[in-house]
Amino acid sequence: MPNRTVKTKRPPIFHNIYLGVDGGGTKTHAVLFDEQKNVIGEGFAGASNPLRVGIEPAVTNIFQAMTAASEAANESRGDIAAAVFGLAGVRRVDLRQRVRERLAQMLGIKMVEVVTDAEIALFGTTLGKAGVVVIAGTGSICLGRNESGETAIAGGWGPLAGDEGGGAGIARRGLQAIAKASDGRGRLTKLSEAGTNYFRAATPENLLTAIYSPQMDNAKIAGFAKFVVETAQKDDKVALEILEEAGMELGTAVNAVVTKLKLNRKKIPVGTVGSIFRAGELLTESLLETVHRVAPKAYLAKPVLQPASAAAQMAFELFHKP
């Protein structure tokens, strides 16, 4: 019998990558990890808080950010083995499930988890261990976890009922200070000039037209917080007091979480995430002072992973879970 070479089929080699998304009220940040947990691509898009912009616009912006990350990595979206989406506005279980189903359908990824933006920020701070994270971006929220895996949350009530210490809350307090200064109910402040410049109003009185125009949204108003911070950095007493108050509000949220989880006597990290913390000690001094009244051993900690990267690592661990 003549010799024959028998060819056996080799198992296909899968090139897996892992997607993490941090979606908030202003922007969406997507990150791709490879098998070594290296960042191989990043992408950005507009807001993806489904409670604020709606499910379809949120999913569209997530898709754009993911596509940009895939293109930056020169990778196919079909190689994404697992994805974790950390989104603001998905505390409600029914909304979270609807978003998850829509994302899985649109992206064609089987292993998909949708969690809150606070959950990925907490993981980025503690890597699954006990601790607390406070987020102050457009809005504000605090989440904690104890050694037993129990979690507790405070804040996250949005611009109407909450956002104290976040961009929307600080901006709102800044606008109130301008209004009071304008009609003699409050002290004069450099915020008046900052506000008229930011909102392109001729005078403080004309801010009424600007801030209540149909085109004005929460993200635009929250953007004024940056200028409240800059005004405080110029030693404006009114702006300084607004940031001190914001720190106290964030500290109060931390204390509520710490007390619920019985972490008062523990040496725990308190992660600080979000653009408002660029204010530095003008905000964190009063925050930490407030926290130490309830948890004297707590300390401020910078995140080990930024939120989108934390989500990507969570996706990696989801896929490799035994």
C-alpha cells in the first residue's frame, strides 16, 4: 500500500481581546485589553448614561467608542471575547437588563455584563478588596464593599435630587452665588465674571436667558464647575467655600457607606475618581476631615486602574472565571 500523509485539523487559534467601557453623563471611554492585560486601544464618544440620553443614543455612543478603540488597536470587533460596561444611570435592574440585551444584540458579544460606573471605579481602587470609592464628575456617587462582599451605596440621585459635590452640584452652587451677588443678597465674587464668560452672557442678569435656554443641558451646566474651581484657585472666598462644602457633602456620602458596611474602625482606602478632584486639597481637605469623624483610619487613595481599564480587567476575569 502506498504511503499516505494524513493531515489532521489543528484547533483554531483564538485571538481574544477584552472590552471595558466607562460611560457617564458627558463622555464614553472604551479600552481594549489583550491576553496580557495590556491596553491595546482606546476610544471616546459622547454621553452614554441611558437614564439621561435614552437607551438608543447611549448604545450608539458606546458602539462609536468601541469602534474607535478597535481601530486604534487594529483589531476586529469579532475578537472581543468578553465586555463589561460600567454606566452611570443603570442602578435600576430593569433598565440595566434592557441595556445589556441591546448591547449584546448590537455588538454580537456573548459574555456581556452591565454594571454601574461606581462598580468599575470601586474595582479600580480596591481590585476586589474592602474599600470605598467616591465619584465626582458630572454627578456624584459613593460605593463601598466590605470583607464579606457586601456593598452599600450613597448618592447618585441626579441633578434634581442630588449630585452634591459633583460638577452639576458645584455649578449650581456657583450660579446661586452669582444670582445672590447680582441682586445684593450675597457677597461679590469673581464667579460673576467667570459665569458670564462661560455662558456667553453680556451681564450676570443675562445669565437667566442662557441657563434656561432650550439648548442648555445638564452636561453644559456641569461644565461650569471647572471655572468655579479655577476661581477658587484665585483665592475667591465664595468659590473656596463652595468647594469646601462640596468636599463635606462627598465626605458625608462616604460616611453613610462606611457606617452601613461597619467599616468605621478599619484602615480602608477611599478612592477619588472624577474630574472634580482636579481641585486637589481645596476639595479633599474637607472631605477627609469629614470622613475622619466616622472612620479615623480611612485614607484617600488614587485608583490603581482608571475606570475603563478596570472594566476591561473585569471583562478579562469574567472570561477566565472557572
